Amino acid sequence: MRRRSAAKGAFFLLVTALGFNAMLGLSHMEKLYVESMVSKQTLIGGDMKRKIEKSLAFGKNIRKFVGMEKLLEEARGHLGRKFHVEETSPGDGSMKADEPWEAAESGIDVSVALPDGVIVYSTKASFKKTSLPGPVLDLPAFSKTLKNGKKTPGHVKHGGVYFIALPLKAPFKKAPAGAAIITFDEKPVKKRVENLTRQSLRLMALILAGGAVLLALFLPMAVARRRESEKMSKFKISLAMFSVIALCQIVFTGLSALSFKNYSVRIAREKTAALTAMLQKDIHYLLSKGLRIERLAKMEVRLGEIIAAAPELERVAIHDAAGRPLYAASPGGVVHFSSHPDGPGEAPETADREPAEAEYILTRRLLKGGKTQAFSPGEAGVIRAVISQKALLDQIKKIALDSATVLVISILFSVEMLILIFMLMEKKTGGRKKKARAGPKAIRSAAFIFLFGSSLSISFVPLHMGKLYEPIFGVSKDMAMGLPISMEMFFAGISIMISGAWLDRRGWHEPFFAGLAAAALGSLYSWAAPDALHFILSRGAVGFGYGLAWMASQGFVISRAGEKNKNRGIAELVAGIFAGSICGGAAGAMLAERMGYNAVFLISAAILLFVIAYVCLFMRGAIEKPAPGTRKKTDAPRGLFIRFMLNRNVICLILLSAFPGAVAVVGLLNYFCPIYLNGIGASQSDIGRFFMIYGICMIYLAPFLSRRMDRAMNDKRYMVISGLLAGLGFMAFHLFKF
């Protein structure tokens, strides 16, 4: 029976963990895929932007721009063209002719809008003389002052369409003259995600089969034998299940990351092919006018613009028919070799440093007279572009870090589910004797599920408020977006005070159940909220329930764990809270992208109601009212509080431990570190990983230390050690320059 229960639990956990990993991974891959598509379209659209800005610099008026329609159609043709990167013959290095395809297949259109958002030119007739949606107008391209240097998001999804906004600079003005708008339908993204989903399901099935085989081999050896203690057997079963599940998740995540690494290389080659194709077309036009290839004015400047727009490129050069470089550009500078004092081919900043791998080199032939037909007079030269391996390596490192983050979150989820599975096994095999046990592990699982459900919406509550926003009480939109969270925290603070008195009189379970019910009803109210005011009120209900349940769960630990296990109980509770918050936030963001915000509120309500069923099933023995007479009314002598506050130990505890600890967590960790990391160029993902380290320490290190503290006769040494470690952390900012 025990072996069968362990096998069922292990297989269920393996399926759940891999499914959770797959959902997180697909969400992450979809995000990277959209970013790569936007980057590619932005890069190609940059050529159109450059031509429009050059015309504006020569005095053209954007409202009366002759030839704009032709320019937009040309750009649309490039955006909807399939650029080949395959070689025509081994070792040739040249590419097949590019094949045009219908841009309408991807819903690609190009428009130009004025600073107020009114579209004046477009390849789609229905777009003309219409206004862009509000979310598009919030993009940096429509800001009153163009910011140089730091990159800001330039795209947004609205109504099933992705909008990319490229600011058009007006000569001698800080404000933009307008914006070039590239739109494409979400269907190609959905199609790609569907393909990724099918690939992931096939991969997951194979890994699941391999994991099942490993479980079948290791679990029988881990099940308790007659001479072996139950504790040792439980440890061996846990180790076997965790090892197999973690191994399966590592393999799944690694293969998924490898797949996207290959995709990143392909996208880089496609971008390079597109840029060289547009450059080839421009040079052919000049050659058709009788210009010689070695006399193309400021061609090195044009190559420099390409390098600046494409960080994936290490070098772009134009060579003559004999293979001598004429113009070249790299991040180190640009050069016109014919005018260089050392003669052709000798500029140190752009010397050939081409990698041996052919996949990083792309070439396009330039034909004499600019002719592109098969029977041309011969080659005038070639365009040679080298993809930067360093840039690709940085991209791969980013993918690896993001994949590792997904792996850590999924393993956190697996560990908490493993604890829950063991509780289920103990209940099934232990009978009535085990029914009354409700120790620290029980509240850890309850806290995990509770915070998992509560945190599903944490990443998008302000965004949902932004969608519902309407002028209310004269509050600006930016301030209104923070009102739901403020209301949630305000009512959480009120309910914590109510919960403290309630659980003293009636036990921990009543405020806990009431809090769960209030939070679930608040989530349902958030789902049904018709406007901003109702949504703010709904979050107040969620916060009120959160505060009741949070305080009641601590009351459970204080009343049930006993004096010796109190530290351990608090640590287990905090571990469940942090694990649930990390996993719930990640899962909620993923679900919101696929199902929408409202659906996540419904799922959150269902999970919160499930916690009530969990407590009734696994913690029934702890549901009891305080026995009559256990709360004795005592009249505290006057001045007792003052004597307590003047106690030497209490003063030291507050001034030397509690207050510095609050400064470290709130001041340094929550406030200073995000600002500092952003200031030194850390990405938002890296900042999130920084906070995950703190959470993981609270999940796994805190319970271990709490057990030692419970056994120690004097806790003061741990307070001293914690103060020294925190002090060293502060000193690191002074001693080291990051």
C-alpha cells in the first residue's frame, strides 16, 4: 500500500511539476519571440524612418509629403519579404534571391501619424484620418521631448494587433514631427506559440516517460524495509522523488533553452539578410546611374548607421570585384579605404576579424550597372556582413538566466507540492491516529496555497486599473493606478488588528476561514467589477481577507507549535508564504497573457476557496475553540508597560536588532537596491532574480536555522551574528565598487 501510494504521488507530482514548468517556459518563450519579431520589424523600419527624416531635414512638410505613399509601400514590401540566408553553392557565401510574399498574411501595415496621434498616411486605407488607440499614444515616440541614450519600449499590443512606434525627428526641434507606425497581427505569434506548445508537449511526453521509468526503478528501493525507521524511509522517498523530478525539469528547461538559442541565431541572420538586401537595392540604384563603386559618397556613413541600428552586427563592409575593401563600419568606427592614408584594406579599426564559422558571415553580390537579372555584365563587388558572436553570446546568456529562473520557480513549486503529497500519503496510511496531527508542515502548505492564490494578480492589478480608468475624484491616471493596492494594504492593516482580538477569543480557525472567504469574494468582485470604483472596493475586500488569514495563520503557530517549536513554526509559515508568493506571481503573469486579467481573478477565487477544503481535510484536529478558563482576566499593575519598555534587553532588542533589521529590509532591500541596480544598468529580470535570492533564503535557510534556535538555550548569539552579516552587507557598498 505504501509503495503504491508513493508511486501515485510521485507520478502526479512529476506531471504537475513538468506542466507548471512548461507553462512558465512557454510564456517566457512567447515573450522572447514577440521581442525578436518587434526587433526585426523595427530594424527594417529604421531604413524608412531614416529616409523620411532626411527628407524632413531638406524642408519637406510631413503634412504635405509628396511620395510618402510610395515610401510606405516600399517599406511594407521589405517588412513582408522573406529574406534568404542560405548559400547558393558550397563556399560561395552568396545568397539566394529574396522571395516576395504577401504582407497581408501577417497583417503588416505601415503608417505615419502626427504628434497628436492622427494618421495622415497609411498603406491601409481604413487607417487614414483615424486616431491611434490610447495605449499607443503612451509610447515614448509620442512624448513631447525625445530622449536619447537609454532604450525604452517602443511597442504595445492592442485589440489583437501589435503597434511599433518609431519617432520621426524634426530638424532643429526637440519634439518629434510625428511617428512611423508599423502594425502586424497577432496571428503569426499565436501560430508560433501553437507550434512551440506542440513541441513542448511532445518533449514533455518523452521526459515524462523517462521520469516514470526512473521512479519505477528508485522508489521500490526507497520504501521502508522492516529494519528501517519510518523517518529514514520518508527521507529516502523524498530524495528519490525530488531527484527524479528535478532532473526531468532540468532536462526539459535545457532543451527548451537550446531550441530558442538556435532560433536566436536564425533571427540574427534574417535581420542581417534584410539589412544587406536594402543596402544592395540602394547601391544598385546608384550604380545604375553610372556611379563607380569606389566613388559612392559617404557610403561609410551609411554603413555606420546600419551598425548603430543593429547591435547584432560586428562588421559591415563593401568590397570591390577583386576582394579589396572599399568601405567598412564596425562599433569601433567607419572608414572609406580609398581615402585612408594607408590605402585600401588597411584601416585598423575595421580590419577583418571574421569568425571561421560560415553561419556568422553573410554576403550579397553587387552587379555592374545595378542590374539584377541573370545575364549581368559581371560583379562590381560584394557586401559582406559579419554577425557578432559576442552579441549572440550575450543574448544566449540572457536566455540561460531566464531559463534558470523558470527552473528555480518550478522546483520551488515542486518542493511545496512534495510536502503536500507526503501529507496526503500520511493521512491515507496513518488512519485516525494521523488525523489529529497538524504541525508546522501543515500550516506551511496552507500558507503556500493561500499566497499562491492571492499572488496570482499581483503583477497586473495596476494594469487592470489602467484599463478601467476613468476620471474619479479628480485623481490623475498614474495615481489612480496605485489606488487598488493602497486600498488592499489599508484594509489588510485594519483586519490584522481585528484578527488578533478575534483569534484570542474564538481560536485561529474562525478568522482564517472568514479571511479566505472574504478574499475569495473580493476576487470574484474584481472579476465582475464594471468600473474603476468597484475595482478599488473589490481590492479592499481582498486586503481585508488577506489580513485576517495572515494573522490567523500566525495565531495557529503560536497556539499549536509550543514554546520549543515556535521558531520552527514561524519559519515554516514564512517559507510557505515566500514560496507561494514567488510561484503565484509568475503563474499569474503567465495566465494573464493567455486568458486575460478577469479569468485570473476567477482562478484566484477558486484557489482561495480550495484552501478552506484543505484545512478541513488535513488540519481538522487543530480546529478547536480555546478551552473555557484558558484566558484568565488579570489586572496588570500600573507602570508594567513602562517597566517592560525600559528593560535593558527590550531596549537592545528594539534599537540594535528590530530597528536595524527594518532599515535593512525596507530601506536597503526594498527601496535602495532596485534603484541602485537600475542605475548601474541591471535589467528588470535581473532585479527580480535579486529578490528571488532573498526569498529562497527565507524558504530554505530560515527553517534550518530555526530548528537550531529552538534547541539553543540562548538566542542572543544568533542576533549578534545576524547583525554582523547585515553590517557586512552594508559595508560592501562602501568597500567595493559594483
